[in-house]
Amino acid sequence: MKKSFKVRIFLHVILTTVIVIGANRLTAQHFLTDQLQTRIHQEMGIALDTCEAHFQRPDAFLNCFKALEKGGLFSNISDFYLLCDRVNQSSSANAFPACSSLLAVHDFWRDGSVSRQGDVEFSHGSVGSQNWYAVRFQDPLKGAEIWLDGKEIDALMLRVWALRDRNTIYVLPTILAMLLALTLYLTYVVMRPITSIQNNMAKLTANTLDQSIVLQAPFKEFETLVKVFDDLRFRLNDSFTKARRFASDASHELRTPLTILRGNVERLIHDLPMGSDAQIRMRSMSDEVERLIEITEKLLLLSRADANSLKQELTDVNLSLLLTQLVKDAHSFQSNLKISSTIAPHVIWRCDKTLAHQLIHNLYANAVNYNQAHGWIHFTLEQVDGTFKLSVENPAADPPADLSERAFDRFYRGDASHTRQVDGLGLGLSICLEIAKLHKANLSLTVTDKHTVVATLIAPLQGMA
């Protein structure tokens, strides 16, 4: 079972999207965490600088800061501020016991970790096993300091990422739907130039390889593909031309010597004693010569069809009368077969009379040759809306499984392809098909559930030159 190109693109899009989302998440967590830590640190400096007058009253200080950051994303982080006063350490220690140990650290404010903005200094680092952020005034007479445990920032980040993950789950169906739409769009974009080239290629047949069909490469990446195809078309056309020329030339050149050979064989048959072994062998040779002449004539006709050189002389042919006469003649010559017909009257087909006669007689001969002992043949002719349908049906014992697909192959004779059990060359239906194509008709052969074979010709009544 062939794999689906759309499914493959869809899976690749999903895989790529997962990789992009994962990489984006890791990158965002790294950079956004640093940005949030810096932002929160700056907010601490703003709080210290703006609400210094309320520093000795923690509740008033926090209310002052939250009023500045009303509705701000990080205003609630101020609930975890430690307000430490280096000048009045006892009062701050009473409100925030951790201030005693924090104010006792002297190397926290070393120059390597301190940054300054206005009158405020910023620093962060480790105190014991904990990571702390702190701000203070550069003026040592102003002992106010704000400290924040780094764990509170980490907890805030975890809540932010948890909210993001939860929302991602909620929008997952939308993401999948968008990925599916993206897959369909990408498939369309990718396949559009290929489809354009494919449609142009589909116009080519064995008979039109010499016609220049311009294949436009929609993008430069397809120029090599188009060039390779054009080169292949030229090589195929050259090969087909040589093969047709050989078949036509060989058939034409064989006609004269075969005709001479037939004449000499007929004279020898006449000169030899009647009923002698030599005359019998010569009659057998005559049959083979006739067979070679028939093959040559049919190959010549097919080579002309391949080269589009079959000529039509369009006339009005009364199919109803033609088939009626064929059925009458069949009654005389086919005593072991039951011939029946359902023929609509006055069906006039504008076609080449000679070729039409050959087509119908070939269909009839095929039905006779591939029939059962004491079998039957039924002709049906119908006329509908400017077209006619001709069917020739006959029973067949154990028809080949590939009959419907290969019936029109040249020299195909089913199970008797390598024997002489069935009279014929395997070229009759091939000629019928070429004649049908010349008249813009459709010819098919099917095997029914009733073990019968039906040859069907559907053609427009008005010939097309």
C-alpha cells in the first residue's frame, strides 16, 4: 500500500512544530526568567525611591507601592519584601526577623555585584544557601534596604509557566486544526507546479511525441526536471519513428516478393499431380504464404495508423443494412453457430466505408474464432442522442483473466498465443481499435459474469475528419 504524501507532510509539520515549540519554550524560559528577575529587581528600586517616607510602616509602604503598580503583574510580589533598616536595626528586626542576619552580611554589597541607578544601588547574590535580591540608597545615612528571597521569584515563574502549559492544552485542538490546514496548504503549494507539469505530460502520447508541448518550469528548481523530460521525449520520439519506419518499410518491401512467391506457388500447385504428396505440401506452403501476406498487410495498416497517415474518405454508411446483410451471410456460412440480432433501423454512420467494413468484420471474426462448439453470436445496434452503440456478444469457455486488459494488444491471442488452435493473427482487434480511434469512437471488450465476451463500439454518428 502506497504511503500518503499528505500524511507524510502532516507528520513532518507536527514534528517540526513540536521541535519549534520545545525550543521556543526553553529559550523563553531562559531569557524571560532573566528579564523578569531584572524587572522585579527594578521594581524594588522604584518602591524604595518612591515610597521611602512610609518605610517605617510596612503596611503603608506596601500600599504606597501597590498604588503605583495598580493592576501590575508583579505588584503582589511586594508582599514578600523584607524592609530592613540598617540605621534602626532593632525595629526592622522586630518586624522582619531575617533582617538581622541579612544586615550582618558585609560582602553582599561588594562592588563587583552592585549596579546603580539614580540614588539607588542594586545587588543580588547568595547569603548562605539562599539567593537574595536587594536594593538600598547610596547615601549611607539612609539605612533603608529592601530584600527579596529569590525563591519567591522562582515560585512566580513556576505559576506563570503552569498557566501557559494549561492554556496550551486547552488550545491543542485549535493547534492541530491549524496544523492540518497548514499541511493541506503546503501540499497544495508543493504539488501545484508538479501537477502543472504532469498535466502537460499527460497530453503526450506515442503519436504526439513529435509535437512540441512547451513545459514551463514554474520555479528554477524544476528546470532540470523539465529538461530531463524533454530529452526523454526527443529520444522516445526518435525510437518510435524508427520503429514505425521499419515496420512500414519492411511491410511494404515484403509485399512484392510475397506476391511473386504466391504466384509461383499457385503455378506449382497447378503443375503438380492432383492429390500427390508434393501438391499437398505445396498447398500447405501456399497457406503459409497467404498468412505472411495477411500479416504484412495488417502490419502496414497498423504502422500507418501509428504514423497518423491513415486517410479517411467519409461517406454515409447504413449500419442497419450492413449488419442485417452480415447476419444473413453468417446464417449461410456458420451452420454450427446460432446468429441472432437486435438492430435498430436507419442508423446512418458517417465514416470511411472500407475501414468501417473491416472493423465490423474483424469483430465478427473474433466472435467466431473465440466461440464455443455449437455456440452463438448476438449483434445489438442502438441509437441514442447522436451516437450509436454496437455490441457483439458470444460465449467463451474459460476466457483468460487478462482478456479485458490485453485484448487489443498486438499479437495477443489469449491462451492460444503460441499455438495454431485458433485461426487468427492476434492483430484483428488492434486494427479495430485504431479504426475506432480514427473515427473518435470508443471500443472496449469485457467479460461478463455469464462467461460471455462483449465487444462494444460507441461512436458519434457524424464523422469527424
